[in-house]
Amino acid sequence: MTKILFPTDFSETANNAFLYALKLAHSLNAELLVLHVYEMPIISTTSSGEPDLIFDVYDKLEENELTHYKKHLGELQDLALKHEMDHVAMDFVFERGILLPIIQRIIDEQNISFIVMGTIGASGIEKKLLGSNTVNVIRGVKIPVISVPHNARFEGLKKIGFTTLFKDKDIPAMEEVINIAEQLNAAIQVIHVTNTPDDDDFQLKLTEWKNRFSQSFVSFHIIESNDVEGSIFDFIGEQQINILAMVRRNRNFFDRLFGSSFTKKLSYHINEPVMVLHEL
């Protein structure tokens, strides 16, 4: 069975992403693993003779965390029931520690297929698109991560956009998207923006991809433009793409992806999730 990992801090944005993850799990007949990780603060004292006091403070903090967790866990279960999604297979994990190492361990132990996380919401789009946790997770794992904006609503994934440079390293990511599309009966629209569409080498590579990915639900869209980001997000709006899949290529990925000009364009399409895949 496909397993989806959903880390949450129980914020409003995370709760919206929970609904998205829940409905996606339903569509894929997948299991949803809900993870909440908390960190204990470092407490120091000027008096070395008070270790018992420190232990008492930690015990109280852990008790408060558990109470907090149980309260919000009930709210998630109520949310699932309200949206008639309580039949979806769910498991809940509550751990103390650092988020990324715990996620990495769970991926290995549970054979997780991909991760769903909430983004910080439209109000912060000019400052940053993704919360630091989401960025760190995308950088630190090798499986796909779906980042869900604050206002995203899951209404089925009928159209998946996939941006590519037609590199060989993009092929495993494309195959992964095809696997998801087949399960959801979705169409894939492969997007490439270039100012030299008639270049012989480009046309050769395009033909190779068309021959390799000849499924009826895959279409190729070559956009002639110098404005890569703007053209992609104009395309998303015009074609009503439900989710944009892209490959994380290098350490400068986020500088380019979440630069100011890009985020301003993206703010017009903030309701669309982004699936980040990795070069293999």
C-alpha cells in the first residue's frame, strides 16, 4: 500500500494541508501517516544545586506537549469525519526530537512514497513561499514532497504540469509522475520554455521524449519565451493545472525558484500545490 507522510504543527495552514493529504490518500487508496514532532527547550540555571527543579520543568513541558497533541489529534479526527474522510487508513506518530532526522528515519522504516506539507500561506508570499521546515525537508529527503499552499483545495488531480529541461536525469522523475497519473487517471502536460524552439539538438531531444513517453494522457507544450517563470505560471492558469511537478536540480534551486520575481508571479496561482522531485 502507498504510504503518505504528513508532518504537522497543527497550525491552520497545516490543517488545510491535512485535508489535502487526506483526500489525496483517499484517491490513491493510500495510508496517511500523521507526524507531530516537538523539541524541548534548553533550560539552564545559574545554580548547579537545582537539578531536580530542571527535571520538574521538563516533566511539566512534556505533559503540556502531550495534552496539546491529544487536543489537536481529536480536531484532526473531527475534521476527517466532517469531510467524510474518516474511512481513510491513518496512523499517528508523536515524537520528541529534530524534525528532519525523524522524517528521514520514518521514510526508511515505513517505506514512505511521498510527503505532503503545508506552506506558510498567501500573506507571507512576498517574504518567503515555504516555511523553513518544508524547505529543509525538501533539501533533506530523496522522495517527492508536495507543498500545499494555505488556500489550496483538493478537487482531484486531473491535470499535472511537469516542467523539464529534457535532461536524462529528469526521466526517473517523469516516470514517477506517470505512475501517480495512472493511479489518478490524470493527464500530464509536459512544459518547456525556450527561446530557441527550432534548434536541431532541442528538436532531437524533444522527439526522444515524445517517443519514450507516448502515453495518450501525456502531451508536450513548448513555449517560446525568454520569461521562463512567467510563462510557466501563465500556462498553469490558462490550462487549469491542479499541481505543478518540478525537479530540484542543485543547491541554487530555492534561490531561483523562490526569488522575488518568481514569487510575485506565483502569488497569482498560490492555490496550486507544487510537487518537488529529485534527480537520481
